[in-house]
Amino acid sequence: MSVLVYTESENGAFKKTAYEVASYAKGIADMMGTDVAAISFHAADAGELGTHGVSKLHNVTDAQLDKFNAGAYADAIAQAAKAVDAKVIVISSSADSKYLGSLLSVQLDAGYVSNVVALPSSADPLTVKRSVFTNKAFSNTQISTDRKLIGLSKNAYGLKENPTDCTVVDFAPSLNEDDFKVEVKSVDKATDKVTIADAEIVVSAGRGMKGPENWGMIEELAEVLGAATACSKPVSDMGWRPHGEHVGQTGKPVASNLYIAIGISGAIQHLAGVSSSKVKVVINNDAEAPFFKAADYGVVGDAFEVVPALIEKLKAFKAANA
């Protein structure tokens, strides 16, 4: 019996979330006195997971699964779970994994708990802490089914090294033709920027920037910080920025370590979508902007003065510490 973890990869390289869910699964395995098995698809550097506690990796190399397909991936993960007799399966909180969660829950007859933020407080019955009400509260939830499916919130547990000898085996799941009724024709992604999903820092801006022609300083600040760029819903609706950068409850959720909001007043939908970020900084010339009530740090001032000064100070700091 093992704890099974689904580790996401892209172009053969593991995503940061893969190491976080592996670290979390190792914590559960230690509580249960067992080991961690993982499943991934087309992972090139498969053995790297051993650094974070994975003992055995089932690597799927079937050409039909070179692109994400929720139905087929769920089938493969369910088969791997049964092969290792996994009673606990851990996935991330990415868009793909959330898609998989409900499918896996049905296939494995497993209780599925999402938005988990900590190791179980009890192994029997398995009791996990999860965020609820758009991260305004926490709930301690017991999972009573034989198999249990846990969705870990991003950046909730962190990366914990636990070097383990990792054996890599090719895993060939039985595929169902019905899983391929939905076909992914193409995926367009920005290749020269940090993505919002993987970013430790997100720099976001709103209508306070007055127009798309002023976004250069937002991108420069993001570049200095190694951050992803994002925007509020009105900005994407007006076509100032791509819809893929829209963050908030109606856009992409953000759970970064640092979220910087520039010229964003703080509508409730936006605040709900970024509330999982650990540290929130707001820069706005309106001292009554709602975002200040939710922020950890606030700067009341003109973004066109504050941001260039911040960029200058950050560049000087980096140069002095190079």
C-alpha cells in the first residue's frame, strides 16, 4: 500500500507543483508508515522526484497522452492507484488537476477534498484542514471512504527535500476510446514570461494605469522581480491586456507568495480570487480603496511616481548584492 501522487510536467520537466505535492504525499506516507508512488506523463527527468520522497515513479509514455486529456489521464491515474493499492491519492490545485478531481473521485469511489492547506491532523479517521468561503475560513474535514483524494492548495505546504531512491518504471494504462471524444487541437502559451500558475510573485495592475500604453513599467517591475504579470477584469474586458492575465474569482486564482496590486481598487470578486496569496501589497492613490483593508502593506501614492522609484531601488539593491 502506497500514497499515490499525480505529478504534473510540461515539455518533460516537472512543474514546481509536482515537487510540492510529492513533499506533501511524503508527509502523509510517514504518518501512515508507508511510501510514496507517483504517476506522471512523458517526464524526461523522472528520477528528480526522489529528492522529495518519491520511491517509485510510474511514467506514462503513450503518444496518445502527449497532451492533457482529462478522461484518459483520470483513467491512467485510477489504474495506477489500484496497481499500488493506494488508499490516499494527492493532486494539486491547478486547473488540470481540478478537472481531474471529480473524475477520479467517481472512478475510485473516493471522497474528494479540495483546497487542503496542511497535513492531516489525524490519520484515522483521515482529517484534513481546508480553506472555505473564498479563503475566509478553515474547515476540518474527515474523509471516511476507503480511498481518499486530496487536492493540495498551491504554496500551502512548500517544498521539503527528503532524498529517497526512486525507481522509474514505464506504465502502460489501458485506454478507453470514449476518453478521446474531446480532442485538444492546439495549446497557445507564452514562452518568454513567468506564468501566473507557476509564479512566486505576481505583479497586477488595473484601470489606474489609464491605458495599455502605460504597461511598460508594470512589465519592467515584473522582470526585475522575476514575476508574472496580471490584470483586473475591467482591463482585460477593455482589451488592454490578454484575457489570460485576468486574475480574480472570475479569472485565474492566485496563490503566490507575493501579490502586488497597482491601480486596482479591489472589487470583491478580485479580492476573493487573490486572497490565497501570502503577502499582498497595494499601490493606489485612493486611500479609501477597498484593497487597503485586505492588504498586508499599502502605499498611498501615484503609481506613475511610486512604481518607477520602486524599480530603481530594486535594481540598485540587486546590483549591490550581485
